[in-house]
Amino acid sequence: MFGWFKGKTEEEKLTIRYKALLQESYDLSTTDRAASDIKRAEAEELGKKIEDLRKNK
């Protein structure tokens, strides 16, 4: 009932950032391939952090 008072967990924050980076990478893929690759690499780093958080639960 009072779930809206609870803040987001670290995993939720990273997941939101991960999805945003993937979308940004996709958007850049048609105009600037190098920048797209950089964004994709950043997303992969976050993906590894998310996996580590899930394993440690």
C-alpha cells in the first residue's frame, strides 16, 4: 500500500540506466557508429554490474 514511499534499489537504478544506454546506442547507430559502440560498451559494463548484484542476493 505504501510502496511509493520506498526508494528504488541500486539494481532498479542500474537497470533504468542500462535500458537508456541501449536506446541511445540504437539511436546513434544510424548516424554515428563509433559513438554507438561506445554507448553499447557502457551498457555492457552496467549489465555486468547488474548481474553481480543479482548473484549476490
